[in-house]
Amino acid sequence: NCQLSSAPENVGEVKVVDQNETSITLTWEKVNDFSYYTLRYDENGEPKVEIINAPPQGTSVKYVVSPLTPGTKYSFTLITVFEEVHSTGFSFDSVTVPLVVDYVNVTDRSLTSVTLTWKKVNKAWGYVLEINGVRETFTPDQSSDVSHSVTPLKPGTAHNFSLVTVFSELNSTAFSGRAVTTIDCASVEWHVSTSSIQGTVEGEFTSATATYNLQTHVSPGGRDVSFTDLVSGATYEISLKYNTSSELLDQCRHDITVFPSPPSNPHCDYYGGGYSASVIWNKPVGVWTTVEVNVTGESYKVDDIEEQKIIIQGLQPARTYQVSLNSVSGHERRSNSLVFSCSTDPRGVIAGSVIGVLLFCLLVCLAVFIFLKRPDIISRKKPFISGSKQTKTKGTLIPVARFPDHFNKLNVDDNRGFSEEYEDLAPVGTNQTQKAAELPDNKVRNRFKNVLPYDWCRVKLSTLNGTSDYINANYMPGYNSNREYIASQGPLPATVNDFWKMIWEQRVKGIVMVTNCTEGGKIKCEQYWPADIKPCLYGELLVTVRSEEQNLNWTIREFSVEHKNTSEERSVKHFHFTAWPDHGVPEGSEVLIQFRELVRRHIEKEGARAPTVVHCSAGVGRTGTIIALDVLLQQLEKERGVGIKEFVHKMRLNRPHMVQTESQYVFLHQCIMDSLQPNQKPEDNIYENADLIYENATALRELR
């Protein structure tokens, strides 16, 4: 007899109950309590057959398929076997879990970002990065590495992250790590003395050191950084580090100069018959680069640290002068002023007094003789000597006849005279307060952090409902008054309304603009007037362009300004000089002198009772140059003499950095020369190859 068995049924369903990198666990219900099954699949391109002998007890089968390749998709066929007869087979797919990445490197760190880089485990796998609760997915591409920058992050903070590998919706175990953003040491409010540096640092760091030469000081720890027993006047490199389990990270490096000690034992000796004095001191303790001597408002520098005295000339005999000494370290740190009295030699005055008494007696006798001979002279209505206009600028004027010689003297030895004069002006006004400009709410209203208005002469806006009275602008002296101009920075997008508010409240009739809105691809000033004839509302002021006249070198506009609350309307003239290049000076002085004439005629006709607003970008370089040119040409005309250094000195008492570069200072002298010799052209434009006039050069150097 021949017995035949029919083919068994396939299993009804196979469930995947567990998956890891190298195995897949399956479970299914037995078919008619059969115990034999065959599992077929491919492993790395080779067919695999596994015979499964299920235990007789129980109605279900559980089977672990291994070893398998991580992150791989498998196609399985499960066949029921009965009496060596096979079912057609139940087919299904499943995948193994992908591997985790070996390591994640932090390849770059900044204040607000970190860059994470890792090698791909398999080009077909994706990745999910989670940091600060934010998840980002990276899909496969052909590259072997993944580099990703995470931003924005909080400075000086440790940020935990995790990275998982993804394949067919299965995630690997997570790689966990930590990335730390850096700290901005320059923004810390450091408190500096002659022997210490202290400050509270917000951010993650584990050690803080201050190094000068081979000497290193370590802060005790914590957020309050403190270094003591430092060398006066020395520049220390402050270094903050963060110690991880595997490396030491640089959080920031910053140079800070300690205040220098003042010179000691200052005194004066007689010199030059009383018309000079010798100021003498002992060397300061520690490090310094310069000793500054200030007498009668003039500043003198002694750069030779071995020199311990200076001869001050231009004094008067038998006088007592106040002298102050400062030691300077680097470009920013000055000691506290050491003030003392200095008396000049009186001996020449004694002999002069005797002669003076004799001359006085002689003059009295002469006067009596004239009165007896000409008694009618006392009844003259006109004075014998007519009054002259009082000099508006302090200091000695250079007469017209002597100015060419003065100019040529400054010009010798590659402009050495100009350089020395200009360097003397550097400290003028710098000891004055700028508290309003440094308030946190006002810092955003400043274009540059080193061009801030002095408190005593800053322009104040009216306040309403808690609004700020601050604008980056100062009243400036002119020839006729101490508030003849307002020097202002070019408006920022957030200060355009404040600018027009100042124009209205100061009843300004004229605005002089000596910059273009964009120069060299950089925004120098926000355009604060309408781009066309359509009126624009700036705060409470409606501004309309009534006319515009374009010249090769300048544009003249007329604005109508109307207050929307009162309907009062005023006219404002806009003088826009467009030919002052970003890295240079106007092509010759003639063009700027002509432009100044237009401004001067308008001031004398319309705006003499209100200040004229002058601005460039920062409001100090080109602004200071055009204001000085206007005043000096008036002085030249009315007094037949000019005091350029004296007026720049006066301007810098009202606003820092006025006439900001040496080239601008030379250019002012050239303008005066060309005004005295209008038909002569200089053979060599001496300011053309000097420092390029760039009004914000100093600020940009500090922000690099």
C-alpha cells in the first residue's frame, strides 16, 4: 500500500517581537501542532536555511535568528514541514537595528554656535541629532562625513546632545556628548586697579589665569574672577578654560592692562629766565610707555622711559602754574593725575619792575604834557584806538603773513610737525564722563562703542511717557557762539525718528551731511528722508521732499517738516556732500570750500538763531573737518589769522575724536593755504598719501 501526505498549511502570521544590531526574534502559532519548520533568507548574498524543531509543548514557537548584519533588511520565508512535505511558505520582511556612531567631534566653537562632526557608519543610514530639546534629521547622501553647525546657543554654556542612527524607522542606541560655547571676555565688566583685575564672568569655565611675561596668576575659582599682586601698568592675558573628561578647552583670551603707577616726587626747577620751567619726576613703579605732562591746558608726552624731565616753554616769569603728571601704559591706561604747583623764575621781573616804574612815570609826565598842550583831545568822540573783535578761539593765532612758513615748517621731515601736533590732541577731553551713552538702554543707539557724547554738552530730547532723552549728538562751538552746530552720528534704523525729533526741537534750519548712505558696500548712514516725493512719517513728523538739485559733487534738498499734532510746518535745507570718498579726501580743497560757502550763506540768511546739524557716519571725522573749515575760514576773514590746532582742541572738549585722522588735520591746513593762494595749485598733494581718511578707522580696529 502507498500512503501519501498532503502539503501542510502555512503559518497564519509571523510576529517580530525583538530586534537588535545582530538578531531578530520571531514568534508564530503552530500549524496543527506541527513541530518542524524551515526558515529561508539571504545573508550577504548567500542563501541561508535554518531548520527549526519546535518543542512539542505549547502552541506557539519563538525563534531568534542570528547572527545577522546590523542595519540590514531581510526577506524571510517560513515553511511548515510535515512528513517531509513542505508548505508553500509564509514570506515577510524585517530589519536589524543600525550601529551607533563611533564618536562625535566638536570641531568648532563660538559664542553662539558649535559644530559637530561624525563619520557615517553606513551611507544608507540616516541620523537624528537632539540638542536643547530640538531634533534635527539628516538624510543619507554620498559623503562619508556629516558636519553640522548648531545655532543660536547661549554663550558660555554646556549643551548636552544625543545622536542616533536611523534605518527603516529603527533607531540605534544614542551617542551622548556635551558641547560648550565660548565666553566673551571683552564684554565682562572688569574692575582694574594698579595691582588687581576683578570681574564676574557669566559662563562655564573651570580655571582662570592672568599671564604677564613668565608670571602667571591663578584665580581662586568660582564666577568671581580675581587676580591680585599684579605689576602696575603691565598687560595681562586673561585666559579662561573648561576642563572636560578628555580635554582642556579654551573659553576665551583677553588682554587687560593694569593701571600704571603715577610718577613720584614731582617738582620744578627754574629755567629760561622764567619763560620756561623744568618739570622733573622719579620713574613710576612697574610698567609704563609714556609720561604725560599737562600745563595750562597743553599736553606734552615723554616717550623715553629713561628721561625723567621735560622743559616747558611759553610760560611767564614769576607765575605759579598747575602741573599734572600721568603715566600711560599702552594706549588706554592712565594713572591718577598727580597735581602740583610749579613756579617760574621771578628774578628777571624784579629788574623789570624798576624799569617799569620809571617808564610809568615817564608816560604820566608825557600824558600831562599832552593834556596841557591839547586839552581838546579828551573831548573826541571817537576812541584813539578803535575796538577789534575779540578772538573767538583760545590760543595764539597764526597771522596770514606767517601761515605759509608755518605750513612748510610742519610739512618737513614727512609731515613730522603735523604728526606731533596731532598726537598732542589725542588726550584732549578724554577724562570727561559719558554716563548717559553707556546706559544699557542707550548702547543700542550708538553706531560705534568708542564714539560717545560727553554728558555735559550732549543734546537732550524731550521726554514723554518714559521715553529716553538720549541721542548720540553734541552741541559744538562755532565762531559766534558755543552752540553754533550740533555734531551727530548718522541715524541708525532705530534712531531715525529721534533724529527728526532733534531737528524739530532744536528748530534746525539746515542739515549738512558729509557721507553717502552706502560706501564700499557698507551702510554708513540710514536714509532718513523720503526716497521720492511721497511724504514719510517719522514719529510725529511728516517729512516731504520739496526740491532736489544735484551737482557733480553735492546735492541740495529742501524738506518740508510738519508736526502732525499741531500742523505747524517748517522748511529745512539739506546740504549733502557726495564727493568725499570712503578711503580718501575730496579731490582738492576747492570743491569742499565751495560747498562750505553754500552752507555759510544759508546759515547767515536763515539759520543763525538755531544750531546747524552736521553729521557723517560716526559724527566725528568728516563732521569735525567741515565744522572746523567753516569756523577757520570765518576767523581767517575777520581776524587775518587762524588757529587750527586751538580750534580742534576746543572741539574735542565737546565731542571725542573730532577731526579723527591726521590726514584730515593736514587737509584743514591745505584748505587754509589754498584759500590764501587761490590761484596756485600745490605741486604735491601732501595729504593724498597720508593716513587714509576713514572716519571710523579707530572704531573698526577695536571691533576686529
